[in-house]
Amino acid sequence: MKQLALDIGWAPGPTLDRFFVGTNQEALAHLKLSIGSGHHYVRSPVPTYLWGESGCGKTHLLRAAYEGLREQGQSVGWLDASVSDPAAFSERWVAVIMDEVHLYNSKQQAAAFNWFINALNPAVGNPRWVLAAGDLPPADLPLRDDLRSRLGWGHVFQLHFLDETERRKVLRQEADARGVFLSDEVMDYMLKRFSRDLGSLMQLLGQLDSYSLREKRAITIPLLKDMLQHE
């Protein structure tokens, strides 16, 4: 039996500070103001919607916002396309965050609309923040009209892919955070032969880190090729 090394690789969770901004400065600044620190924030009474191609960082930002609010002791509603049975709106929530809205089925759309109405017109307290994201601009979303129009009503930001230089910086940053050495040669190989989708590159780096630990070998191009053959 092959003995596996303990996988002690550590990948920090998503935070706004760990989002490599590129040309998306306006969206990031808006989220930082909205989350703030405790009671010190500038949260808009209208919703925020982020859109862009898969892999441009939308889920990272939404997860970072969710975790940032939770770290302040706040309760937050979360909905994405994998949630088959959405929860009812809770008055305890300070915000509702909805990811992958372009994939919502009819049940999820109904829940999202209910969350939206209750968040902006709550029975108790002030309006809650609505933060949502999808692959398409609001007008093109394949959703019921009342939900689609509300998603496009407030602040709308398009997120853009990082260029190659910026992606290199992100890969280096992620490798350093994991405590692994990523040579220029390995990085060149990854960027030339795999998706420009940053999420896919991060996943590949995570797999490579784990495989390197398991095999007790340094991260090299031969190791990467070996992993792709056997994983």
C-alpha cells in the first residue's frame, strides 16, 4: 500500500485584501466601503451587482464580503446555484449575498426575489445590503423580469480578466501564501498551456501543491506533467 504524506498545504481563504485588483479598482473600493469595520461603513441603500466572465473573480469577492461581515459578528444570507433549498429571509441578516444568479432555477429565483424585497423593505430595522453576481449584465440575465430589473437597479460593476503580467503576480502571491516555490519555468508552462481563468489556475496550483507534498518532490515541470498523467 502506498503511504500518503499528510497534506499540510495551506491556502488562505478569500479576502478583499487578497484580491488582485487589476483594472477592477472601482468595484473593490465599493466593497471595502460597504463592508467597513463593525459599525464604520458606507453601505449603499441600493443593491450592488458584479458581472463578468467565469474566472474573473466574482465569487472570490462575494466570499470575501461574506467572510468579512461574519468576522464582524454579523449574520449574512448566502445563495448560489448549488443551494437546492434556499432558506427563508431572516431579519437577523445585515446583508444578502447571491452568487451565480445567471444559473438560478425557478425556485432559486423565487427565493432571491423574496430576499430582495425583504432586504430593501424589512419589517424591522434599516434596509439590508444586497450583493449579487452573475456572468452576464443585468439586462441579459435569463431570469424573471422582476428579479432581473432589480439586480440592475443599483450599482453595477463589470469585472475584467487580469492580463498575463497580473496573473503572474497573483500566482506568485498565492504560491508565497502557501509557502511553496514556483519557478518562472513552471509558471510559464502553466500560463501557456492552461486556461487564463484565474480560478482554474488557482485550482491547478492547489493540486500541484498537494501532489508535491504527497510525492515529496519539488514543484517542477516534470512533476506537473506527472501529476496530469496520474491524477
